[in-house]
Amino acid sequence: MTPQDLHDDAIVIDGLIIAKWNRELFEDMRRGGLTAANCTVSVWEGFQATVDNIVKSNQLMAECSDLVRPVRTTADITRAKEEGKTGIIYGFQNAHAFEDQIGYVEVFKQLGVGIVQMCYNTQNLVGTGCYERDGGLSGFGREIVAEMNRVGIMCDLSHVGSKTSEEVILESKKPVCYSHCLPSGLKEHPRNKSDEELRFIAEHGGFVGVTMFTPFLRAGIDATVDDYVEAIEYVMNIVGEDAIGIGTDFTQGHGKDFFEWLTHDKGYARRLTSFGKIINPEGIRTIGEFPNLTEALLRRGFSETQTRKIMGENWVRILKDVWGA
């Protein structure tokens, strides 16, 4: 089986895409052979603005139903593969949209949200992000975790502080994830996770999606798809081949204004970080180049079985554990 044949046959899941929503994005997802993706519909927005985002996303998906389908269960991922479409999982990068209402968790589950990151870089009512002093998971946060467990929304800890992350991992009765992270063992950065943090989440039944965001990769903006695979291999050697997947953090189609919004607290307040030049690794600059990742994994020496697990099978298994279907 050639690398392209394997890619075409495999379940391919991206655990985090925050690209500009339009038909061109969906067409590129099809070019890349993407079976499903966790697509961000909320970062700094509150309840109402997030609902508005979902309304717009629903409309676009209806207009592009020849390319995409909504995902509520892992069976929908299988259907997407069979139909030659990309399944769209709605995800949040911040629990801010829950505001102070536990009942909003179930409301968003009913609207199709399957994964929610507990914090985005800074403090919210649930806990603390990775760019400020970490006070840990709040009492209200424990109630949010319990409700997410009950309704079947996965807890994501990618932009979350170390102490809050540890406490969510221990509090949750369902597997949790770093949907898009890189190892600080290859490059020290506040967004990257230590070997100990990676080992801890895996030992507690959790999951790690590896990102390719070049400011966090060892080679920075000079990175290639092979540098990305180096990071995947590094993480797999810590967490094992069953607890790892892909979470690219594709920001395709967005301009400078979007990154300014992301890198200021609440979208407008103090600056948290500055990424500098944003360019994806050579060989996987666009979602349409996803087959190059499968080829690069095989070239690095990953087996066909390992490659299938990393590219999507592991995500399906862990999502089924959390979603219950």
C-alpha cells in the first residue's frame, strides 16, 4: 500500500482547527482527505456571541453539505468517511461561553459541541490558563467538569495552566486531552507541556494531540513536516502509541487582526504573547497537504498500524469513551 493509498483508506482526524470558515476551507479539507476535525466556534465570546457563531456555522455547513457533515457521535465520523465528506465537530477553546451557568453546558452539547478547552491562556471562572499565575481548578470549575462528564463533552487542557490541568485530570471521570500541544522537552515555551505533564495525562487515561504551530516547534518558522513528525515521535515515546493523535492548530485564511484578537486577554485587553511570523511547516502549509503527514510518518519508520492510530483511530476511540457513542 502506498502512503497515498494508506491516507485515502485511513480515518484522518485533526483535533484542532481554528481556520477561517468558508467553502474554500471545506474544499481544502476534502483535498487533504480529512475525515473529521474539531473546529473552534468560541474563544473569547460569551454565551450569546457563541450561539451566534454556531448559527452562522450551521448555515455555512448547510450550504456546503456536499463537502461536510455535522458530527455528534463517532458513528457520524464513520458516515463522513463513507460519504466522502469531512465531519465537523464543534469545539470551544475557552469555557467562558458557559458564563456562570452550569445548565449552559448541556445547552451547548445539544447544539453539537463535543470538546471544550477549560481556559484560554488566562483566568476564567473555571480555572487558570497557561499565561498567568495558576490558582488551580475552582469549586465552580469542578461542577463544570462533572457536568461535562455527564453530558459527554471532552475536557481540553491545551492552553490551560499546569496546576489547573492536573486538577482537571484528577477530577474528571472521563478521559481528558491536550488537543493541540508540543513537548517542552524539544522547546521551552509556556504553551508546551513537560515530559511529566505528558506522562501524567497518559497515566490517567488521557490523550495528547500534537500541534505543528511553528512558534512552539524546535525549528520555529524553518520547520518542515519532518520536524513535526519528530515532535510526534517524541510525544509518542512518552505517552504510548494509543494515547496520541493530531491537533494541527491550523489558522488557515486568517490575517493579522485575528492573531491580535487571540493574543490579547479577552480579545482586547493586555497583550499575552506575540507569535511573530506565522507560517506552517514546509510540506504541510495547508490542510490540503495532509497526505504529506502520513507519508512523513511512514518515512520516519512508523508502522502502518501506528500511522493509522496517530492519524485518527486513537481520536475515534477516546471520543467514543467521552461521548458514549
